[in-house]
Amino acid sequence: MASTAIPNTPQEWKQSLEELPEGGKIPAFFFAHGQPFLIWPSGDRMPPMGGITELQGPGGPLASFLKDFGQTLLKKYKPKGIIVFSAHFETSGERLVTDYGDENPLLMDYYGFQPALYQVKFKSRGDSALSQRVVSAFHKASMRARTTPITENRGRDGRGFSGPGLDHGVFVPFKLMFGDEFTDVPIVQVSIESDMSPERQWAVGKAVAELRSEGLLILSGGLGIHTFQDVDACSPTRARDIFKSFHRAILDAALVPTPQERHDALVALTSHPGFRPAHPREEHFVPIYIAAGAGEEGEARVLYGMHGGPTIAFGV
């Protein structure tokens, strides 16, 4: 029987990861993808960013969790492919699915960081058959979708970056989860819906839910709290009560036991008083609805409950 405690310590999250069931459909996961601070160069002084660097720096709990998380996914599920959604890849009305061939390029979609963060390496590969399979799942759900090749700008994120490649919401956490070179399992990235509608994101997740039965791993990355207007919003000790209340509401909504009531509770989070302070723009929160839609049946479990996260398995 799974533990009902919210896992905030290494011992607790290791237990939660160990208790994930094996066999059958692979759960869909909303995961805390963190910031570039996660891979901040050793020896370089980090800027004073309060709770952001406290929890999401290279020596913080999120970096440690992601290493355990990635290795658990590979060991338990031996995925044939990884389908990843990120807060940093948006399109309107049409899903784009990367089809980058033998090596996925990286899109350094950030600015103002140390030179070393623009020389980051994460070697991975795509797979055209996997990309086409994802497109066909969207078509089956009567959704527009197509592949985007390495020769095409894949679409903008909310801040204006564009170009081909996996964005930092993928390569930063994946570097910790899977190592600097990870070519055993193909990775394709899919855009989220730019209108930020929870129901549309949910439908995107439902469209790819059948792929879980085919040995494909669905990961949807964002953050429970994402604001630079209050750098202590991510601090479990210094955050204002409105942020603590919103974080708790996320966990409570995810743990609602029945699928329809869980759906309603998760969608209602956008009306919580803490939602807008925690998310001046919604792009880092709405990926939770993709994972929830892909795993709407069964249960959901919190795997990492640290303030500012979390990471949740849907369809367990």
C-alpha cells in the first residue's frame, strides 16, 4: 500500500518512487522541471534568488530528486520512447512534434546566464516512427498535428525565443535524470496549447493516453510556482501564506481519489487566490493538465511534494 505522506525528504521520495507499480500502462507524470540553476557551473557564484536557488540550485533537493526520478523511470518501465511536453514550447491550434533524427539539438532559450550555460551538452536522439505515432494519436482524436524537422523553427515560447531543438525545460532536467549522453531511448517533444486553457491541455493529454499502453513514457514539465516577482515564493520557510496555500491546494487536488472529482479540483486551481500571484503567466502550470488528462483514470500520487514543485504520477 502506498504511503499517504507528502514526500519532502530523500527517504520519503525514494519510498514513493519505489512504490510506483510496474506492469501495465506506464503512468503519466507532471514533473518539476526547475530552472537553469539546477546545472549551475561548479565554483561560479549563484545570484541571490531566494527560494528559487535554495530549492532549485545544483545542491538543492530538486536536483537530487530528479536524479532518483529518472533512474526509477528507466528501471521500472524500460520505456521504448519518451514523449515530453514543456512549458517552453507553445503553438496555437496545432500540435508540433519534433522529428530531429539521430541527434536532438538544444535550444538555449534563456538569457543573462554564465557563458558555460550556453555550452551545455545533452546528447539524445529522436525517432521518426515515434514522432509519426504521436501525430497519428492526435489525428485519431481529431486534433491538428504534424512533425517539425530540424530545418524548421519549432515555434515560440512565451518569451519570444524560437528555433529548432529541445528547450531548457527538457534538457536541463533530463541532463540530471538521464546523464549527459542518453541515446538508448528516443525523445520527442510536443507543443502545449498556447491559449492556456486547462480543458484544452487536458484534451491534449487524453489524445496521447493510449500511447502509455505501448511502452511510451509521457512526461509533462512545469512548476507549481513560477514567479520572479517574489523570489521567496518558492521558499518553504519564507514564502507568504498565499503561496503556501496554493501549493497545498495543488497536492490536495491531485490526491482526490475519483477521476471526475479530481478533474474538477485540478481545474478549479486556476480560480484559487494564490494562482495568479504564483503564475503571472500560466505556461508553467498548465502542463499539469496534460499529464492529468493522459492519466485521468486510476489514482494520482505525489512523488515529490517540496514547496514550489511538485512531481505527480497520474494513472497509477
